[in-house]
Amino acid sequence: MLTNPGASWTSNFDFGYRNNWPCPHPGESNALCTDPGLVDETYPLDYCNMAPASGGSAVVGAGVAVPTIPLDYTGVTRPTPPSIGAYELPH
């Protein structure tokens, strides 16, 4: 996986993974292997609120800034460092 030049696998969260899926996965860096603290953690992650539940959420401030993506999914300006995922606080 991720063998293309320039590809990287970083700053993700893994929660509820299978026993045969190590966290962090080989080649992955800066992974969060814990409960991400989202508003709705319905599994599988279908039709749920994936926003961080609070400032105490493990994903808040754990991402990597991407200058070409200054806004989150809802139009909120991303801080540095941003949250992992599509949403920032507040919502």
C-alpha cells in the first residue's frame, strides 16, 4: 500500500479495528490508536456525526496542516495544527 512516489500514510485514527490489523500499521506514522471522541461513533461509520465531541477529543489538533485545504467540510477555518478528519471545532 502507498508505494507511489510521494505517498504517505500519516495522522489517521484507528478505532474498533480487527485483531489482525496492527495500529499503527507498518509504514504508518503519527497514528492515533484510541477512541477518537466523536459526537457519534456508530459502527460501521454510516450516517453518523463524525465531528469531534469536544476540545478533549483525541483528534482535535492531531492532524497535519495542508495549506491548500484551509477550511473544513462545513467552512470553518482550520487552525494549525488542524484536527484529523473533515471537521473542526466549533460547530
